[in-house]
Amino acid sequence: MGKFVVKETKNGGFKFDLKAGNGEVIASSQIYKSEKSCMAGVESVMNNAAAHVEDQTVENFEVLKHPKYEVYTDKAGEFRFRLKAKNGEIIATSEGYKAKASAMNGIDSIKRNAPDAKIEKLEA
């Protein structure tokens, strides 16, 4: 079972990591100004986890409506994904992967883990 780990950053903001049952980080958030807005981000990931995947690594990809996952290649040539909410805001991002299949597995893991993940708050 996955969990969201919410923590205060050194600069006073808040962020979350979604972790799989094995403790691996699946996706991370931006830094939010308040814990309340960070928790709203967690809720948004939970609510949008079942979104469709827009594969931007293929030619002439179909542009999908939000919410959606966007799979893309970064400047280093690694595969990444970001989950965008209904309003188009990025609510979670992945690490870089050498293989596209690994990025796709990360998306599948969010779809499985996020909707009913527990929320753990860490002290700074």
C-alpha cells in the first residue's frame, strides 16, 4: 500500500512524496507555501490518479484533455512524467528513467497506490 509523505522543507514550505509499498518514491510535488495547500495537492493527486496518458515521446501524439499524465523526454534524454490536474496545473512529477517502460510503470503505480494511500506527516 502506498503513502503520501508530507514534510516541511528547510525554507518553510511544504511538499509531498508519493511512496510505493516498498518505500520507493513514485512522484513528488512542487513546494507549497502552506501545509493546507500541500494537502490540497495530495487530494488532487488522489482524485486525478486515474487520468489518461498523453505520450509526448511519439510523433503526432494525441493531445488529451486535463487531467492527464504527460510522458516526455527531458534534456538528458531520460523519460519523465508529470500529472496535471483538471486546471492544467502540474500536481506531481517523476524522477528520470532510462527506459520509457519504467516511466509507464511509475504511472501505473500511482494509479494503484494514490487513490487510497495513507497520509503521513513528518516533522521538519
